[in-house]
Amino acid sequence: MAPSFLHRLRHDRRGATMVEFALVALPAFMLMLGMVEIGLMTLDRSVVEGATREAARRIRTGAAQVSGDAMGTFRTTFCANLFNLYDCDGFRFDVRTFPSFDAISLPTVQFDAAGMPSNTVFQPGGAGTVTTVRVIHRHNFGTPLVGSIMGGGASNSVPVTATAVFKTEPYQ
């Protein structure tokens, strides 16, 4: 009797598909969510690049400097071009001027304990100056492990930086 029972048990395949699906489902769903997360990060980078380009144009043409509140004008233009997808308070602006393109030397971005850039300045310069504009924020991943795979470590987030380099126009 025992050999017959063991023989039937060994050849019974009724639950095999369910067990196989249970083994494959979690990695498959994590892979799909990871692809969605990377797509969202790409959207994030694209929107931040576009908003940076539009806001940097205000500095390039001198509109920000002659407004009396260069930082406010820059920030307003930048935030308006985020299409309400992001909270503007999570962005840091690093604007520096240099005497020539050869003299550009940007410091490595330093992050504080909260993960925000701590060594940024806002110096838009005047007419005819070489200016660099960097916008930095952290993209947070919702899927576990994706952030650490993308280089974010235990924080599950990565810095997203958009940069524009130009010579300001000879505005009045």
C-alpha cells in the first residue's frame, strides 16, 4: 500500500502550475515595476531638463537680473515648467559665473544628512558673463531595491541633475 501511495504522490501534477507561478510571479512583477520606475525616472529627467532650459533662458537674456529678484524670477519660471508634477521645494539651484568657458570648474555636489545639496550658490552674473546653471533634486523610487540598483544605496533615491552652460547676452 505504501509504494502505491508514494507512486501516486510522486506522479500527481495537479498543483505544479500554481507552485511554479508562485516561484516566478514575484520576480516577474518586480521586474515589471522596475521598468515602470525607470520610465518614471526618465520622465523626471526630461521634465527637469526642459524646466532648467526655460529658466536658464531668463538668466541668459538678462530678464531675471533686471527684474530685481533674479532668484524669484528663475524659480517661478522653473516651477511653472514642471507642469505640477513635482513639489518645487525639493529642488536646489546652483548658478555660478566664470570669466571664460575655460575657467569653468564646478564643485562636486555635497549632500546633507537629509539628502539635499548643501553647497549651492545663486550668482547669475551680469551681461556677457559665462554662466552655469545646475538644478539638483532627489528622485525617490517606490519599488524596493530599484534605487539601490540604480546607485542610490539604502536611501532608495538618486540625485537628478540638469545643467545649462551659456554666455549671457549683452542686455541693458
